[in-house]
Amino acid sequence: MGRLFGTDGVRGVANADLTAEMALGLSVAAAHVLAEAGTFRGHRPVAVVGRDPRASGEFLEAAVVAGLASAGVDVLKVGVLPTPAVAYLTGVLGADLGVMLSASHNAMPDNGIKFFARGGHKLADELEDRIESVYDEHRTGAPWDRPTGSGVGRVRSYDEGFDRYVAHLIAVLPNRLDGLKIVLDEAHGAAAWVSPEAFARAGAEVVTIGAEPDGLNINDGCGSTHLDKLKAAVIEHGAALGIAHDGDADRCLAVDHTGEEIDGDQILAVLALSMRERGVLRSDTVVATVMSNLGFKLAMEREGIRLVQAAVGDRYVLEEMKEHGYALGGEQSGHVIILDHATTGDGTLTGLMLAARVVQSGRSLRELAAVMERLPQVLVNVPDVDRARVGSSAELAAAVGEAERELGSTGRVLLRPSGTEPLVRVMVEAADIDQARAVAGRLADVVKSALG
């Protein structure tokens, strides 16, 4: 079998790829591996477990809790909360690990398991590999070392997590949002209650859409992957801006008062200037990925802000930030990490900070985002191909080389296998949108023929 862990935990169709047995086994394996790694420091370990509203999260949560408790881990169930809330609570409560059940922006049938280490940080690759190895060993017959009697873990609900997380968000805002009308699209996801509460407590006038999760409608035509409803609602209600989250609310995209989309690069640009003005943009540096628009790079150069580019994936952005002490980083998709206040991308925090900048500056989001000009960029997802052969296909390499020669210095090409889905992403940037589309279309055809 291939590696279970992708760029963002273990993910697949719930009850088909990701079963209750797998969730239980991975949780037991995580408990054993983290104990061996010294994470538990000789005391009875504690885990924070949360989930998004997917129906499958109910039985998967039960399996994870059972696995952890059977391995001698005490469990605090925080219920439906965003991924960054689980990471925050893992850190602030001094828990030894955190577990989030979510498939983020994926469709409802999918689900996933993300583990957090002590402090609320994502696990290093070597720890994930060790968990997977231990899981495989016991899946094929090796017995677990099981505690009995008073050694088994205890389970309780931690309902205070909601208020504790919201209070944290409000406490780190540089200014209130009084007088600001905002539309929030919660994707019928994990932030359906947290995000509106946080914005309201900060003083904003809040209109919500996509905030009625029923376990089946998460990401269904709404949220950060479907912005049309948010654009219409912003215009209908005369709002200053709109904020869209994904299913687990670790990302944020925005819409200005005219209904124009504001992507993650533009959000990073706005926040970078705001943080530098407040003296909290350490080393005057922002971390992004190789997928960031060339217009973002040019804007940062013009404003005297250094740009460091990491591999695609918020975990790699975070690794770069932690290694060098940078304060701000993120992805075009809306994963924005403000490291002084979060250990992972936090869509609600990002939206609050963006709204605070609008209020503080007295300028519209449209004006603020104009600091960068997005150059035409086309992204084509090619599904049902062997993503593992992207780097080894001679046919594909030749096609990419030809495209790069055609684009010259005015554009670029990037092919990237998805870390969570069986597809390859083809990104083409050019000075002319028609050229970008034509080149992307040709490359997508080659990906299908070479890797299909």
C-alpha cells in the first residue's frame, strides 16, 4: 500500500478508504509512537479531539477516542470546532497531542485525520512515518501493549473550548470592527458557530450564509471553493467585504464590496503591509509558496518586503517560518499563518485581521488589495492520473520545456501532484490570459496521455 499520510494527514472516502478500524488503529499507533518519542514526558498523556460537522465524523470520532483511551490516553472532546481551534487548545491546555477529523475543502463523503503534537504543531514527517509503520505492524497481527484497570484513558467533553478559542481571537485583534458590515460564508463547516460569534464580539455587523451544517452539506456549493453565493450576498447586503472559509476553517478567501474575489496572495500582501506598519513583521519578510502569483512577488519587492518561497503546502510554509522566526506566511489558496497567534493556518483569525485592517486604515478592501496586480494565472486540475510519475515522465518533461521556452521571461509553468487527491495540478502564468489558457490546456492533455 502507498503512504497513508499525505500533505495534510490521512484522507479518503469515509467508511471505504478511511474506516473506523483504521481510525482506531492510527490513534493507538500515534499514542505509542509519541510515547516512545518522549512527547508524554513520563506522565499520563492527554489528547484534544475535535471534528468538522461531516456525518462520518461522528463514528470516526468514536473510533479515535476509543483508540486513544485504550492506549491509556485521557481524552478531551471539544466537538465541532475548526482545525486551528483544536491546534490552539492542544497548546494552551498543555495536551500531549491533538486530533482533528476533517477533509477540509473536500466533498462530504471524504474525511480525514490530522494529528498535532504537544504545543499544537503538525507532526514531522518522520513521526508520521513511524505512526504508519507501527499501525501496519499491528494491522498484520502484532499485538498491542494494552493497559488495564486504572491504566485506561478517561474521556470527557470539554465544552469550554468554544469560548476559550473565541476569547483568544478577540484578544489578539489590533483594533475592533465596530461599524463594519461583513458577510461570512461558513461552508456549512466547522466554523459555522465560532466565526460569526468572533466577528460579532469584535463589533462587526454580521450576515451569515452557509452556516447551517446538517452533516451532509459541508462545502456543497459554498465556502472558499465556491464564491458566487458570497459575492452575491455582499452586493445584496451592501457589505464592506465578505469572508469565506473551507470545511475545517483553516483557510480564508475574501470578496470586496464590488463582489471581486481577493485571493490568498492579496490577503498576504495586505496583512504584510499592516504588520510591518505595526512593527510585528519580523525581518520584514513574508513566506509564500512557488504557486504564488508573480504579481505578489513584484508587489513585495516594490514595497521593500522580502519574499521567501517554500514548497506547496502550509506545513512547508510553517517549517520555513519556524526555522527562521518569520511572523507571516501562507498560500494563494487562503491558508494564512500568523505565527505569533496560531500554529497553523487559521481562517477566522485571518478574516478578523483583514477586517481590522480595513477599519484601521479607513480604506476599502478593494483599495488595500490594489497593492498587487494579479498576473493572469491558469490552474487546471487533471484527475485520475498517476501523480507519482510527474517527476519521471520524459514526455511530460519535454512538454514543460517547450512551454517554458514559449513563455520566456514573462511567464512560468508549475506541475504539482496533489498531496490529498489523485490528481495533478497544472499551473501556467503568462502576461496574456489567452496564452496562459492555451499552454495550460496543452499541458493538461499531455498529463492525461502520459500519466493516465
